Amino acid sequence: MVSQAFFRICMVHSLVALTCGALMMFYSDEVFIISHGKAHASKLLGSTPHDQLLIRTSDSFSGLLLSAVGFLLFMVAFVKETEFHSFFAKGCVILHVSMAIWRAYFERKVEVLGHDWLRLVVGDIAFGASWVLFLVCSWREKYDYSKICFVVWKLM
């Protein structure tokens, strides 16, 4: 049961990462216009040819990295060891929380990206929450449910 949940979460995250990576590599201009609007997209794409080249190169490498993460998630989805599942899920929670903190403290200060940071933080929290739910389900299966409720009640 838990390994199926791990497989499904990894596949969904892999599909999202691969799709976003491909869009960043091949259709970055269109994605900027759709997500930020035409006025902000022109600022994000740079004003000089040199800036535009640097930004497109950076977006392509970022998309390539995101695609590599998608392929990694695809490969990890087929691991059957339950201890690794827990370890990997904890790492993903830390990663998504770190990204949310980064966006909240730094990206919101960037003038052009200032209106998008909240939407991106909510997305990071949602992705992190999927791993937290997986961890809760795996703990529930590993330990008796009544013991978990007792411990949570004691902590409150």
C-alpha cells in the first residue's frame, strides 16, 4: 500500500518536473507571457541582445536541470525499499520547505516577480504536503494508529 503511494507521488512529481523543464527549455517566452503577462514578460526577457541570450541560456539550463530531476524521480519511483522511501520523502519535504522560504524572503523582493511569490510558495507547500501525507501514511502503517494518536495528543 505505502509503496504504491510512493510510486504514484514520484510519478506525479516526475511528470510535473519533466513538463515544466521541457516548457522552460523550448517555450520559455510563451510561458513568461502566459504566467506573468506581456508587460512583465518583456522585462523578464531582457532589454539588450546580450541580456536576452544570458536569460535564455539560463532558462534552458534550469529547464534541463528540472528535466533531470524529473528523470531522477521517475527512476526513484521504482525503488522498493521502504526505508529509502521514508528517507527520500523527508529530503523532499526539506527541499520544498527550503524553496518556500527562499521564495518568501528573496523572490518577493524582486520587483518583476513580486506578485508571483505567493502563488509559488503555495505550490511549494502543496508539493511538500504530498510528501508529508506519504510520511504520515507510512508511519500509520508502520506503527499502531492508536499509539500515534496518543503521542500527538500528548504533544498538544
